[in-house]
Amino acid sequence: MSHQQIGKWIILAGVAIVVAGLLIYFAGHKLKWIGNLPGDIRIEKENVNVYFPITTMIILSVLLTILFRLINLFK
């Protein structure tokens, strides 16, 4: 992989992070369901909070897989 290709991937990752940040900043109040789905495990004790977003991560994984396969299809 050449330096130019690595640079393009880093720029793409940066743009994706900025877009995600803007989405959370401006639409965060509409995304409260993320992380609070049935199947997400939350343990809250006196001094310990443990959180396993299992269902959220499965849904995110399926959506990203579909997105990347669609991008690959049209490439």
C-alpha cells in the first residue's frame, strides 16, 4: 500500500469521525435508544457500573456489514 493510499484512508476515517460527531452533537436527543435496547446488560452497584451493549453492537454490526457490502457491490 502506498503512502497516498494510506493518506486517503486516514482522511476518510477523519471525515467519518467528524460526521459521527456532528450527528451526535445535533441529533443526540433522538438517539437515546442506542444503548438502552432489550439485551443490553447494565449492572449498577454502589461503587461499580458495568455496561455490556450486546444488542446495540449486534445491530450496529449488521448495519455496517450491509453498508459495506452495498458499497462493495457498486464499486
